Amino acid sequence: MIDAALRLALAPVLVAQGAWVAARTPSLPEALGHHSGAIGEGPPLRVLFVGDSSMAGVGVIHLDDALPGQILSRLAPHFAVTWHMHARSGATTASTSRTLPPHKCDIAIVALGVNDLTRLVPLRRWLAQTEALIEQLETGGARQVHLSAMPPVGRFPAIPSPLSWVLGRQAARMTEGLAALARRRGALLHILPETALTPDMVASDGFHPGHATYAVWGEMVASAILRTPDTPPGG
């Protein structure tokens, strides 16, 4: 209730700051690289990457340095990985579900939510859309679904206060709801550790991940895959 009252009182400031951020934040391109391929040796493993600009590698030059590449480089010594990526800048959870083509996969790795946050998608609707996406991935054979928590939006350099405070609070609520959904659905949730956002952790736009963040994120997800008993699920 207090948050809602404050948001209402701050509405004119928040709208102005949102427009200022949109106008001032540079538009960075998606990372270069193929959106599917094969890598590694060992038991077969099919991996599907699903997400928005962070999954598409905005903030680094090549996908090898982005989240997909960081994960694949750590899985390659253990598995013969065939992989596909379905990710684009500006994607929401709902738009991703609508445009995701059928893909047979053993493991699905999902990074979505920031565009739902900035578009003010209600929390309950977003969680329902996320659950529908999980079901969609499981229909494609995914035995493991890895979800990423919301990033520390409130600490992004590109976002001024009080807008940063409001978005940060909502992002925390989204992560809490996602954690409950992950427990109920048997999905795995990955939350990046709280660290200082040094220049190498954030891209030049002050909004997207930098190379160091993708490395930490990729290590976290790959380690979870490698230590999960039913990996590989089969190929």
C-alpha cells in the first residue's frame, strides 16, 4: 500500500524520468554470431536459449562472450551440444511465447522480464505468462528449465532516482513470484550475486550486462546443469 501511494504521488516525476532515460540511453546492437550450432564431445545434449536483449548479447560484440557462449564453452568439455537461440531485443514473455517455433530440447534456458517490467505488465499476468512459457518448453521435451531472476534494475547507472527505486522494488517482487513459481514447477532459478556494478559489469549504455556479468551468469547456469543428476536427459 505504501509503495502504491508513493508511486501515485511520484507519477509525474516517474513519467518524465522514463522519457528522459528512453531518449538518453544509446541503442546497442545485438551480439554477432550464429543463432544455432553444435559444439563439444560426449553424450548428446540439446539446449534452447530463450530471451530478450540480454540473451541476444546486447552489451558485448560477439555471442561467444554473451550468455549463450559463456554457457556453451563450459558445457562443451562434457557434452556434444546442439543448440538454438530464440532471443531479440525488446521481447516480452508474451511475445516470446507467440513467436517461439517448436524446438526439441533437453534443457531450456530463459532470460525474460525486463521488458515486461518497463511495459508495466501486472505481476500476476507476467507470472501466468511465464508459467505458460514453461509448459510450452516442457511440451518440446525440456526436462530442465532454467529461469533467470530479474537483474538489479534499481542499481542500473542509466536509471535515475526515484525511478530506479520504483523499478527496483517491482523487480524484487517479480523475482519473489518467479521463485515461488520455479519451486512449484520444478524449474531452476538463478539469482546473480549482489556485487558492485563496476564498469566491466555493465555495458556502455548503463543498462545491459557487460562481459564480466555474462561470465558470472554463464558460470552459474552451466554449473547448475553439470551438477544436476538427470543431465543429460537424453538426446
